Amino acid sequence: MKVLITGDHAGMTIRNEVAKLLDELNIEYEDAGCSCEHSVDYPDYALPAAERVASGEFDRGIFICGTGIGMSISANKVKGIRCALLSDIYSAKLTRQHNDSNVLAMGERVIGPGLARDIAKTWLETEFDGGRHANRIEKVTAYEANRPKQEAGEL
């Protein structure tokens, strides 16, 4: 598995914790997040990262900002992305089992680093169940396929 992590200025602490977790789990990753403390715009990080996940360059993405909301909204604008905004372990498990989510969004101002690690670990280690859930994903994908393709960087 190859993971892309990113985040804005408000997600640096949890992003660093997730990077440590990925190291511990021996999961290959790239950190494409900002390395500054001044305010930046989350779409500038979420959209290019989501494009890279959607293209298949990375298997999954973990996106972090202050609440996770901006990252998740931005990521879900990219065709092929199924981003789940998570703040609990149960949802981390089910979004993988039932929704085959390929991007995890979390909010640093919402959850602490310990819970963020647990959510990320559960999400990374849980497989998609397929079966009846695959049919549901196919319906979403079919709907998405009928929308015009976005150009990289378009909002």
C-alpha cells in the first residue's frame, strides 16, 4: 500500500503522528502537506493530493486540517475519490468495509493525536467487504461517470 498524506497549517501535529504510524507499520508514504504555521488554503493541498490518489499514483490518502471538513469537501470534488471525515474508530472500520473509502479526513482541532493514530490504523488495516456494498459503490461511480470530467486544479 502506498499512502499520500497532506494537510494545511492546522493539521501539522496530527499529520506528524500519522507519519510516525505509517513508519511503524512499514507503509510507504509521501507527505505533501504544508510545512508552515501561517494560514494557507486547504484546497491548495487537498485537490492536488486527491487527484494523485484518484489517478492511482497512491492507493489511499490521509488529509488533515483544523476540522477535516474543508479537506473532505475538497477531496470529494475529485472524480474517483470517496473521502470520509472521521472522528471515531467504528466509523473508520465501516467506511472501509462498506464504502471502500480511499481518502480519510480528520480534524486536528476535533480529535487528539492518540485517537487520530487509532482511527488511521483501523482505517488502513480494514479491507472492503465487497458483496452488496460493491453494488452501492458502482451506483455512485456510475452517477459520477455521467458528470463532466474536471480538469486538474479546477474547483
